[in-house]
Amino acid sequence: MALVHSTIARLPLQAWQQYNASLERRPLFTKCVTGAVGAALGDVLAQLMMPAASTSGRPEPPGGSSDIGLLSIDGGERGHAGGSGREASSSSEHVHPPMPALGMDCQGQAVHAYHALDWGRTARMMAWSFSTGTPLAHYWFNWLDRTIRPRKPTTPLTACIKVALDQALMSPVGLCVFFGTQRLLEGEPHLTVMDLESKLLPALIAGWSVWPLANLITFSVIPLQQRVLFVNIIAIGYTSYLSKIRAS
């Protein structure tokens, strides 16, 4: 038992060591994978936080098929929606467990809700992070360290200059790339300008409430190789917001 506990206790350290070794061998690829995972978590979180689709009385499964046998509110089997009053089949493949009820409607019937995750949307967020968002952050951080007071890279003045440049230049550029990439992946690049006109400013303002403080820590405390990882962790929440505003 002690050996098991010891092995489990070492797992986080071993994972961290393997991650750093991967950063040494393939820094950009490792950061891109980390960024894609963070983008997926942020998007799924955004979808789960959105109001769920709801049905009153009879809960319908996410597939939306109307010819699947359903359970009634009191637990009894119901007939097929397209049937003519014949009894529902007792086959378990046609019976779905009742969904948790949110409450009762005005007729006293249970109101159910479900979240049907849009995995295509999640895949687009991952593709954006892997192919564009994370590489931009990687090269941008490297350029800032090489260019802005390289002999004093972590002093308060240097960190403040980097934060100002990041928010004034990279933040709007990165958001434009984000909205454009998402529309391109959806096959609707012509709608990019519409998204920028309606969503760029709210996204910038939301970012300004998060990133100045986060990047002060990034540029003054976090080592260069770990900065994209740190930003990706912070970005899970911000990506969740971007995914939500993008889908609105």
C-alpha cells in the first residue's frame, strides 16, 4: 500500500518533468497541444453554462428523433410518437431513462433539460488554438523577450511595457484572427466583418479586465518556456467567454 501511495504521489512530478522534457524537444508542438486542450475545455465549459434546451412533459433525447419510445413522467412507458395508440415496445433499446426535472410547468408537468454539446464547435476552437492562437502567443512572447529590454527582462518597468504592447497590439490582432479563423472554418469568411463590428469591442473590454494583471505575472515571474502554459490555463475561462460570445 505504501508503494502505491508513493507511486501516485510521484505522478504529478513525473508528468511535469515529461512536459518540460517535451518542451525542450518540441517547444512549439507541445505548446500547441496544450493550447488545443485548453481551448476544448473552455468551449465545453461555455456550452455547459449556456441555457439548456428544455422540453415540457415528455423529455426528448438530444437526437431529437420523434419515433423513439419515451418514458412518461410517472415512469410508465409511452407509445411511439407516430403510432396510433398501440402499446410501446418493451424492448429496452426503445426506452430512455427520464431526464432530471427542472420543475413543473403551468399544467403540472415536469420540465426537463439537456445539453447537446456541439463537438464541431469544440473542434473548431481546438483547430484555431493549435494552428493559430498558440503559435501567435509563442512567437509573440519570444519576440518581446528578445526586443524589450532584454538585459532586464523581468523588472517591473519591462513587464509594464510588455503588457502595454500586448494589450495595444496583440490583443486586437489576436481577436481579429480568432473571429476570422472561426468563420473560415465554418465556411462563412464573408461574415467576418459582421462579427468584428459587433463582437470585437466587447471581447477586447472583457480581455482588458483579465489580461493586464495576468500578463504582469506572466512577464515578471513565469519563465519564458512556461508562459504559454500559464496563459493557456488562465485562458480557459477567457476562451469560454470567447466561445460564448462567438456563438451568440
